[in-house]
Amino acid sequence: MKEQPIDRFAAELEASRRSAVYEGTKATHEKRTRHLAARFAEADVLRRTAGEIKQHVVEHLDRYLPEVEVKLRQHGVGVHWCSTADSACATVLRILQARGVRRLVKAKTMLGEEIGLAGYLERHGIESVETDLGEFIVQVDRDHPSHIVRPIIHKSRREVATTLERIGLGTYDDDPSTITQRIRSHLRGKYLAADAALTGANFISVESGRVVIVTNEGNSRFCLAAARLHLVLVGIEKLVPRDRDLALLLNLLARSATAQPLTVYTEFVAGPRASGQADGPDEMEVVFVDNGRTEMLASDCRDILRCIRCGACLNVCPVYRQATGHAYRSVYPGPVGAVLSPLLAGSRFPEWADLPKASSLCGACNEVCPVDIPIPDLLLRLRARGKQEGGPQARIGTLPMGLWSWIAARPELWRAALRAGAALDLLPLRLAPVPALRAWSKDRDLPAWRGGAFRRWFRHRSRL
């Protein structure tokens, strides 16, 4: 019985890292649940409504994308369309080079991580500095984010203090206030020296053409204050039809991501600096990126395009809590990553076909999703696709389920298996003659055997 890569990673994980992720996600999930229940009597109705709004956008992107381009251009914003990660990186580089940009400050953007933008710009001689505190630590450590909202949930403050000492930001001090102040002071100079700023976009309103950016640290505002150019990198699915839709989605996003009534900083950017404004960029360019989203749109997993990157499904997922984000080998961890990563892989899907199996299918991810994505259903569809397309990871689990199918299709064998099943209660798997069963039982308990009762009941009822 072959283990999945995520199992092997989790088995070798340091207890301190697992504990940090488990406690952090558990606390956020429980706080989110309390706040939603206290504020909204029918939170599930709101989730379903938000899901319908986002699904409407997904189903009508062919209409909304041209409309939002018109609105953005009316505000003096340049618009660019990129079909792949490579073309998106090249487009950003071309825009920066055309304006002589050598220093760039970045607000947190998962799409930037997805396309590998920071490394690409570095290879072409442009300094790209992450200004979100967690992303800054990830960047200087040459690490990878382990959570969609909290990139360094896997790190302790002692590790962060060690990093700051290593890069010359003071002697070791793991006081959180000191850590924050040192990074803030360091980044202040980066903001002032930057030629351009790059942000993502949580939403773009088709009705008004406003770009909505939410942060908890205010770093996106600092990015935009001094830079002459504002670049927005956004997936083609991040649209909402009307401004009024934002009231619902922002309420659900903040509570689902960080258990707050509203994110600390919410910006509505309608274009470059107006003539009467003292601060702000002189130019604004929006880069829309497909990178496999059109293929998702044509698949039976298109519902994943509703995702607003809140991380609530990670916080509640028992697999993510035990394995942590790095086990998923992708920018997007947790249940949403188990769907997104294989889909984004395109022709390399079989290499990622194990991720949909990294789920108990308990359904908690769907219950907390603020846009009501049926993640368990999507995981099952991807498991089926993995079975069809093959590949080493896709075949994990074929032997036990294939054997079960073969026996279940033969009544005599099935009845014999039921009669023999009770014997399993008498044979602890740690003593089983098959080494793979002993290894499997180290981390799992076999439920007590309960087979055969239905057949006895049915035979009795059929005689009545």
C-alpha cells in the first residue's frame, strides 16, 4: 500500500511546526464561527447568495471582461491580457522596463506567487520587495508561503527574530512589537525609493471599474503613496457585477479569512492620481491573467473559480492542520489547493493527482466556504479524472479499491468476506503478516467490524 507524498511529508514534520499550524488555524476557525453566528442570523443564506453572485460571474465572463476593460480605460487605466504565466511575467517586465523601473515594491498577491513573478523580475535585474510582513520573511528566507492568508503560520517568532538578525535588522529579539517595528522601519525606505508598486486585486467591480484591495497592515497604501506607477496583477475571475455586491463579499471575506468584522484597510482604486490629489501613482496598468482559468471554465470543476482566497477551508481542514501547507507542494495548499493545483498543472495533471486524495471528504471545507464552493464534489471529480488519466500518483489506492470492487461484484465471495471479516477484530494490524498493513496501522485505528447485520435483517424481513 503506497503512501502519498503528503503522508510522507506529514510523517517527517517537526512537532513544533504541526502544533503552530494546528493551534493557529483552530483558533481562527473558532473565532470566525462565533463572529458569524453573533452578527448574522442566517449566515448560510449569505454564503449561498455570495456563491450565486460569483458563479454568475464565472458563467458570464465573456460578457463581463470586455465591459470591465471599457470601464478601466475610461478611468485612464491601461489594460493587458495574458494567457499564460510566462506571458504575464513578460508583460509586467515590459511595462517596467519601458518606464525605466529598477525598484519595485509588492503587496501580497497569490497570483504573483502562482506565476513566479518575483524570481522572474530578479533574474532580469529588477529589485522586487515583498511588503506584507509574512511575505517579506518568506522572501528573505527563500521559503514558500504555507497558508493563503498567513504565509508564515508555520514559523515561530523565534525563527523570525533569527531571520532579522541574519539579514542585519538588529540583534536577536523575539518580542513581536520589536519584530514589527524593525521590519516597518526597513520597509519605509523601500517604499520611498521604489519606482513602481505592484498589487493584486481582491475584486474588480464591472459596474464602476474600481479595483478593490484589502490588507491588514496598510502596506498596499504605502506602496501606492510614493510610486509613480501602479501595476495590478489579477486573475480573470476576480470580477463582481456591481458595487453593491462588495458589501456582502467584503463582510464574508474578512470574517472567513481573519475572523474580523472588516479588514483593517479596504481600498477602492478607480485609476491613477487625479489632478487634485497630492499623492498616488501617475499611471495605472491592470494585467489580467488566464493561466489555465479558461480550461477550468470548460471543465466540470468550474465552481472553483468562485474562490475569493480567504483560507477558511485551510483553517478547518483536518488534513491541512496535520500536514501543513508545504505538504501540498504548491502555492495553493489545503482543500482549495487540492482542487486548484491539479487544474493549474494542465498537461502535468497526473503529477498532482494525489492531492485530491489528501482529504477525508468530511465536508467541513464546503460548510465554511464564504462562496459555498462544493469542494468535496470537486475532489471526487478530480479523483475520477486521475483514475482515467493514470500516472504514478493517480494510481495510489488502486489496489485496495480495485480488490474491493472485484469481490463486491461476486456474491459468493462477498458473503465469504463478510463471514471472515469478524476475524479482523481478533488480529491487531500491528501483528499482521503483511508489512504494508503494519505500517498503515501505525497512524490509524481499524474500526470494529460490523458487517453482515443488514443481510440477517433482510432475510428475517423477507420471511414476514
